[in-house]
Amino acid sequence: MKPVRNYKAKDVEMLITAATITESAITHQEFLQSKRAAWNDTFFQDFATKIDTVIEEYLGRDNAKALRKATQEVLAIQTPALVDLAEFKVQVDADFNSDPQLKKEILTTLGYNSFYTDAKKKDQESTISLLYQFKKNLTTDLRATITNKGIDAALLVKITSYADQLKNKNITQEGKKSARKELTEEAINNFNAIYEQASAIAKIATKFFKGDPTVQEQFSFSKVKNKINNK
């Protein structure tokens, strides 16, 4: 009988999620060990090594490390881009509050009304689309209209520079998601074992960090997976 996966995700996404959660556990190892003695000095590192070994054996050498690196590079651009996009919007909302029609026109022209809602949720395609529309439609006249109100011209330069950077990193990330080997029953059994162990770590750690939602997110299987899956 063919083994059944215990998780609802692509194999590579599940494995990267498990590896990312384990990295977070290593970062917070001292606190977690103080709450659970079974998580000794080598527990998380041993598990991280096991994940990498399984990935190298069944998906191809360094596939996980390459995807983790590509994902981190995407987030390294996406995160400050969203901060700057938010700072720009709040200033436009305030500066053009007395002229709502012009404010709407500016935000529509620059892509906010089409893409900003999903971009705020860290959807990479929406963020890229917003950045490209911003870059394409920021004419000299529109730039002057905006900066004359007091918005720093350097902020506009920063936002327009993100478009190509994020697109290129996103392409790299997508290319790392393909698996290179046909999976066997043994592979799926190993994947299930990793998923169960990572899920247990995530569940317990989330409870230990009750009251600290920022850290809890690092141990949310669904939230970490969605970042990797561009949602």
C-alpha cells in the first residue's frame, strides 16, 4: 500500500518549513531548554542535520539550503519595500486629505488600489506588481506633485529601485522549488517523520511563547509555509 503524506503541502515546502522552524528553535534554544529538559544541547541541531540529510537524499543535494537562502533574499527586499510603501501611503493620505479626488488618482496610478491589500499580506506577486506600476507611472510631473507636498524624494527613489531587485530574487526562489528525484515509499515515510517532529516542536514552542506573538509566528507551521509559498 502506497504511503500517505500526513501534510497538505508540497514536499519541498514542508521540508523547508520544518528546517526554518528548527532554525528558530536553535535561535531560542536557551529559553526552550529551560522549559523542556528533553530538548538538550544538541537536540535541535541534530534535527536540522537530519532534515538536510533527508533533503539531500531524496530531493537533491542542497536543494533546501538553496531555497532557504533564496527565500531569505526575497524577504530581505520585500520587508523594507513594504515598510517604505506604507510610509509613502500614509503621507499621501495626510498630504492630499483635502483633495480626495487627487489622492485617489495618485494611489490608483501608482498601483495601490489594485495591489496594496494583497501586498500587505506579503504576497510576493502583488508586491512586485505594485512596485512595477509605481516605477512605471511615477512621471516627472507626478513626482513633483508629491514632493512639493513634503514627501522626501529619496523615498521615491528607494521604492522604484525595489522592483527589479524583488522580481529577480523571486525568479531565483521559484527555480529552487523543483525536486530532482523521484520519490520512494522510504522517502515519504522519512518526510512524514520530519513533519511530525517539526509539528511537535512548533506546537510546544508556540505554547511556551504565549504572550509574544512575534516569536510565536516563527513557530506557526502555516505562516512559515505561506511565506515560502509566496502567500
